[in-house]
Amino acid sequence: MEKLMNSYETLFIIDARLSDEEIKALTAKFTDLIAAHGTVGEVSEWGKRRLAYPINDQNEGYYVLVTFNAEAEFPAELERIFGITDGIMRSIVIRHDEKKA
């Protein structure tokens, strides 16, 4: 039976106080994790931006947007790993609905 792959995107915010090497390592960690469980579409590093509201007394974060295809079970595991990783301030995973003709 063929496995059903859904289209997703995730946006995560890395603590801007980390060094450039640590930020690159976290970005690579999550893109490699996504690639291991699906296919990575596009990785957009938005860089340091001002947050809409302070998080843990921080006003800036490093934003990364990743589009990918994966099985339906993977996003829950991805959110769990985001939650337990030091340096990740916020994250969200969104499923794209396919357009119906």
C-alpha cells in the first residue's frame, strides 16, 4: 500500500542570543530531521526579526520557514522535538490542504 504524503510548512523561532554557529546547527538539525522523514521543499531563513511580543524577556528571534512533504504521523513528532530542544523559542507546523478542482 502506498503511503500518503501530505504537504506541510513549519515556522520556528530560534533564540537570537545564540551564536551564528549554534543557529546554523539548529537549522541544519531540523532540516535533516525533516529530510529523514519526508522531502524538504524550500528552506527560507528570514534572519533576526523583532518579535510581536516579548518571549522570555527577549525582543528578537531568528526565524526559519521550511516547506516539506511527510506522512501524517510525523508533524506530531516534529512538534514534540521542537518542544524539548533548547534554543527554540516558538514553533508551529501547518498542513496545506490540496486544492480541489
